Amino acid sequence: MRRARREADLTTSEKRLIAAALCLITLLTYGIGAAWRFGFSGGDQPKALAQAPTATFVLPTPLPTDTPAANPTQVPTQPFGSVLSTATPTPTVFILPTPLPSDTPRPTDVPPLEIEAIVVPEEGLMLRTGPGKKFPHTAVLLKGARVVVFRRTEDAAWVRVRVPAIQGEGWVSAEYLNLNGDLARVAVASAAEIAPIPTPQPETGQVAVERPPAQACVSVVGDSIAYGEVIFELLGVGFINVKMAPFSFYVQQQLKLRNVDQPVTDRSYPGIGITSPRHKSYYDLPTYRDLLRDRCRFTIVLPWVNDLSSGMPPEEAAPLHAENLAAMAQRLIENNPDGRIILVNYYYGAPAPFTLGMAGGFTPQAIERFNAEMDRACREGALSRMRQVTCVKVEEAFRELGTTYVVQGMRRKEIEAVRTAPLSPEHQNMLNYYSSINPDGVMQGDGVHLSSLGKRVLASYLADIMLRLPDLPSE
């Protein structure tokens, strides 16, 4: 029995020993397997890397589509340097990103520029057919005239301009313009653009450009004398301006009496001059531009009464006025070389006392000085060298009229008979009031402006002169 229990005990001990041995064997087997799995073989160095590090490109995730992939598979991980596939790879297309818009514009060619400019010289500026003095001039641009520059020569010495006032184009010297912009940005005229422009013929010196002939008409130029405006004093009440028939009306009458049916155009305007700094310049008016377009066979220039009251002493104003008359005649001739110009000098009139505050320069001394300078210019000065100009001494026409050739005292019914435009409301009220307290009262005329008789007599005198003058031969 003790032997049986010992055998049983041995059996239990053996069983425990066997279990311990099995556990050890299991641990050794697991360790060897793990070592084999991770590539160790008795040393400290790795036998081989199961997977080398690879450079990874993160591709954009495709947008979801309505069609699923046909055979979704897992891409196997391969060691660095191994071949993923033996098939020919599909070329990869790289699309460069489109730059976002920025506030800084990309450099581009600067478009040609057109710039405005103003004529600077006092004597004006020649408008020519081409870029240079060899080209004929077609007009004179007055000081202050506005032009638009749209072409230039390569050296920028000459520019091509548009002249809005006359709706024309031409070339002028750039140095005489006040430019409102960068001339370097104006387009350069090509040689092909300039080459066809005609120039004067070298053998004759004649301008190779055809001018239209003078028209069968008459233009009348001047200030309030030609315009027909008269000032009357209403004693104790004030002064009124009365518009009477212009001088052009009487010229038309006298030509018709001589069986000459030609239009006569009034190109005058009140309150202006060609010399006086105190008055608006005639050259600044649309009336002057209309005159240049007339191109009449005759242009009559009556005396400029406002230039007598320029504020300058007569000894300074008179020579300057003669120079300005010559400059005006030259401009008209250049614009219309086949037309004649009739220049009429000053008359003395019979100025009323109240005119001293309105036309203080209208004095016998000033008129004598002005006429002397005009006479000198006509006999030996600039006007004498202009074959188109005829100077007329007005006293020859008024010799037998005394002072009746200027407006003096008139009654209301006489004024109403010759008035050609309504009075202003203020002046009409003044006249009505004056007539109410002086039913038959005489209103004093200024004694400066021509009366109806004076205009008729002078128009007749000038009509005879115009009809005696022959047509100008072409140069």
C-alpha cells in the first residue's frame, strides 16, 4: 500500500515534470520561431530588411463617381528597388496651375496718345499741309486756338493736328504749342504717310495745291459801328441800347441798285476790338471763324471804335493798331488770296457829352493819330505791299453831310421806325416811362455810331469802289 501510494506520488511528480518540460519546449519553440521570423540568426546584425523605406507620393484623391471601380485590389508593398509591374506604365500628365489674377497688370504696349494743345504766339501759327516750311500753309491759327495733336515727326519737331474750330487738319511746328501731355507717346507719322503730300514746284515756286476761288459775296467786319447798335440818353431817366440795321443791310441795298445781286453777310459784333486789352478780342468769336469760311470776293473792314479806348495813350495805341490791321489783312489773304479787302479809316463824328464815360478815347486827337498810322501803313508800310488791300478815307464820303452821318437826337417814333430788334425789358420800361412824361421828347444819340443816312452814303461810296476794282490775277 505504501508502494502503491509511492507510485502514485511518482506518477504525480512525473506528470509535473513532464508538464514543466513541455512548457519549456513550447517557450523555446516560440522563441526560435520569433527569432526566425524577425531574421536573427545567432548574431546582433540584421540579416535582411523585410522592407526598405520608400519615397511616397501623395496623389490627389479622385472625386467620387457614380460608377464603382471594376476590380478594387490592394496594391502590394514592395521593397525599395523592386519592380511593381512589368506592364508599360501610363505617362503621367502634369498640368501647371493657372496663376491667380493680381492687381499688377502685365506689361503691354502703350497705345498711342492724342493730346490737346494751345497756340502760343501772338501773331498766330501757320497751319501747313505737311511737316516743314517747304509745305504750303492753308490757314493761320490764332493765339489761344485749341488743337488736338495725333501724329508727329520722328524728331518731334512737327506735329499733325486737328483743329475743331475749322473742322480741318494740318501740320504745325511743335515748338509754338503749349502741349497738355507727353509728346513722346504720340504716334510717329510714317514715311508712306508723308510722301504723297504735294510741295511747291521747284521750277516755278508755285504751291502745288489747288485753292477754291473767292466767292461772289461781301463780308462786313467791325464792332458796334458795323453791327448797328446805338446808345441813347433819356434825360433824367438813363440810357438805352437800340439795335438798328447793320451796315451790311445798306451795302446789299446799294449793290442791288447797281444791278449786282450778291449776298452781303454781317460778320460784326458789338463790344469787341482787335487791339484793346479792355475789350474781348474779335478773334475769339465764332463770328471770326465764320468770316474765314466765307471766302468772299470783298471783305469790308469798318473802324474799330473800341480800340480808341484801349487805355493806352494814342501815340502807343495807334502804331499797334496799324500793325494789327496789317496782321488781320494778312490772315484773311492767306485764307482767301483771291479776295479783296476794303479798309475804312476813322471818322470824327460828334460824340455826345455822356459818351466820355463810355468811349473816352473817341477824341479828335486820338482819331487823327490813328488815321495817320493807318495812312502810313497803306502808303509805305505792310499794307502797301498787299495787292489785295484797298485803303479808303471815309471823310471823302461824308464831305457834304456835316455831322448828320452819325446818330444824334431822335424822337421815339423815329427810333421805332429804324429799330430792328426788341429792347430789353428794362430798357423798354425806361422808354415807356420817359415817353409818359415827355410824349414828344427828343432822346440824345451818342454821336459816335453811324446814322441811317451815314450808312447809306458810305455804302454807296464803297459799292462804287468795289465795282471799279478788277478781279485779282492769280499768282
